[in-house]
Amino acid sequence: MESTVSLRVSVLGAPRVDHSGATVRLSPAAVQLLAYLVIGPREGRSRRAVASQLFGDCAESVAKRRLATAVWRLRSELRASVGADVIDTVTGGRIGLCDDVVIAVDALEFCEAVSPILSRPASALSPSDADALALATDSYRGSLLESAYDEWVLEERDRLSNLYLTVLDYLIQYYGRTRRPDRLAFFATRALELEPLREDFHRHVMQAYADTGRVDLVERQFETCRLALLRELGADPMPETVALYARLSSHLDGAMPDNIAALVEDLRRARRDVRELQALVDRAIDAVMRLR
């Protein structure tokens, strides 16, 4: 049977529902329930599972009533806007989408576009793969339901965010390997705006810049990493980050910069101090054990 309703549901960033080129006006609660349903299995979920996940802070009887009210409101608002039922609450005692409804969801389209490519290592990325990943990043307009903080939203938001960051990481490595510092910087900026304290990203960016022969950008990236960690955590970069910078700088410039040499020496001194402290603790434990 020909589909009677076609919707486009955008859940990345500010949520939006469109039908026949027009925006469907829904209440925030209705939008959130619709988002939950459209990113779930097409056949829907049991009422009990939905009530438990969406209203888990309530007694079961209260959760069921709240779910019934939420579903009634969503069905009513959608019917008033599109002139047909979108939500199926009858088949098998489940809550899902009607069979004759076609729904496009930006989050699902993003996952479908990138997941097959990310199943292969970043080193195997082809030019067409890179183009597809770059195009997919344009559709990632923001985090899932950016103004919602329900537990299920946070879990799904983290999953999608990590997928997006992996895409950016692949592109960073690809454009370093193909010597495109302009594109590399573009995607590195996106990644580090989201996760400025992720040292593995900083290391991948430094390595990518080194692959393009830009020692100046390697040094700038290390300094960006160092200052972010100092400002937010009051900490120095991890030893592996320092070691990578030292190796890249030495390889590209022929000598280790003074600032990195000093930092390496500080870390070595800290390692010696830790070893001495460990030995002191071991002796204290032995002394206590002899008193028994």
C-alpha cells in the first residue's frame, strides 16, 4: 500500500519534525517521545519497557499512566498536524510506528553512512571513503536532543558523540597521510572543540601534522594541548604525549626543543621521586609487619 505519511525527524541539535515541506509543531514532551521511538527498533518496544525507561523514577503504576498520557498527547498532536496516525499502540501490545509511515531520521542516516567505513582501520581509508565521512559530518548538527537530559538521551547521546568523534579522528589521520594540512586543521578543530582534553586526539593531530612536514604546527598543537590540560586540570601532558612530541620534533628539526627537553627532565625526576616513595612505603609496610 502506498505510504500516506512521510516525516523527516531531526534529532541532532535542536529537534525538528517536517512534513510535506512544513515544520510540524509539537510540544517538547511529544518531540522527545517521538525521538525515542524513531531511533529505536522499527517494530517498537513493549509498553512496560518504554514506561520503565522513560519514567523509571516512578512507581510502575504511575509510570504506565504517565506513558499513556504522553502517547495520547503525541498521537493527538501528530494527527492534528499530518492528518493521520503515526504512532501504533495496538500491534502486539507494543508502542512503535505505523507500518504505512515513512520516517527519515538524521541520526540513523548518519550512523548508516559512517558505520561501514569505520569497520575498517583508518589506514585503509580511500578518497571516496574520506569524502563520504566528510559529507556525513555536515549532517551532524549537534548532540542528540541538545536540551534534554533524561538518562536514555544521555546514553544515546554519548554513543552518537563517540561515533562522530571517531569519524573526525579518521579524517584527521587521512588528511595527515595525504598531506592536506588545511583539511586536517578543519576537522581537528571540530574534534578538539568537543573534547579539548582528549590527549589521544592531540597526539593524532600532532602525528598528522608531522606527516605533512609541518613542524611548526606540531609544536603549536602540543602547546595547545599543554595549556588546555594546565588550565582545566592543573596537569602536564601524559608521558606518551611528551614522548611523541619529542620524537616528532627531533625527527623534523634534528634537535629536541628546549621547552620539551625541560618537560622531559621534569617527568623523569617525577618518576624517580615516585620510585623512591614506593621504596619508602614498602619499608614502612615491612616494619609494621614485623611488629605483629
